[in-house]
Amino acid sequence: MIALFCLVTADTVSAQRDSLAPEPGKVYRMHSRYQLPLAGATIVLSSLGFKGLDENARLTDADVLKLTANDINAFDRPTALRDPSGFKNAAGKGDFVLNFSVASPVLLALDKELRKDWVDLLTLYLAAQAFDNALYFTAIATVRRPRPLAYNTGLSLAERTGVGMSKSFFSGHVS
């Protein structure tokens, strides 16, 4: 019984402060002086790199003409062979959800309790975005996977080729 009591209350009666714990009164253990500029610089550099990434993911007419529905994964086949008339509407909705999800952390500023930690939260958010961009860039640069749209023969060749058409593993929206 005494051992159980000691185990349950050990963290409340500790004589030493944990070196990995955040400062008293703080929730997060952040080094914003270093992490914030580094994450911000990574975001800026990656936003500049998106154009080059799209160019790297270009599909030519010859690339698209080699594609057949038999080559596409079973889970992509229904999307790839769907009637393309609703594509622009679906793409617009997907872009809205993406942009809203990227901007939605700003809503945290509405909470008065969280506002005091805005620098830490901004640092965490930018660091997460920077890590996500690095992971996405690595995946897209190393795996050329045509978008399911490139297989759709209901579209013109011009709509199935061009920049960004082989960056489907994994998509930026999913990222």
C-alpha cells in the first residue's frame, strides 16, 4: 500500500525540477528564439520551391500516351475513369478545405487563455508546417506517380499533361 502511494504521488513531491519540463507557468517547452526563425525560413524557402517542384513533376505527351488503366492502382481506378465534367468543381472544393485548414489555427487567437502562448503556438505551427513541407518535397522528388487524372481518356491530352501531373504520391492536399 505504501509503495502504491509513493508511485502515485512521486511527481508531486519531487525535490528537483525536471530539466525537460517547461518553465513554470508555461505549457510548452519551446526555444522560440531559434525555432521560430528557422521554421519561418524553411516555410519561405519551401514556398519558393513549389514552382520548381511542379516543373520537376511534369508529364509530357509521350509519358501520358504510355499510361493505361491497367497500370493504375485499383483504389485510384474509379477516380481516374470518372466523368471529368465535375473535376473543376471538386478541385475548387478541395482547395477551399486545404486553405481553410492551413489558416484555421488563427482561430486559436480567439481563446484568451491561449493568447498568452501565441509565440510558442506560432513556433509549433510553423515547425509542423516546415516538417510537413520537407516530407512532402522528399516524397514528390523521389516518387513520380502520375495523378489519376492523367489516365482519364475523357480529357484532352493538354489537360492530362504539363506541370505537377506526376506528384500524386502523396498529394499536397493529403499532406
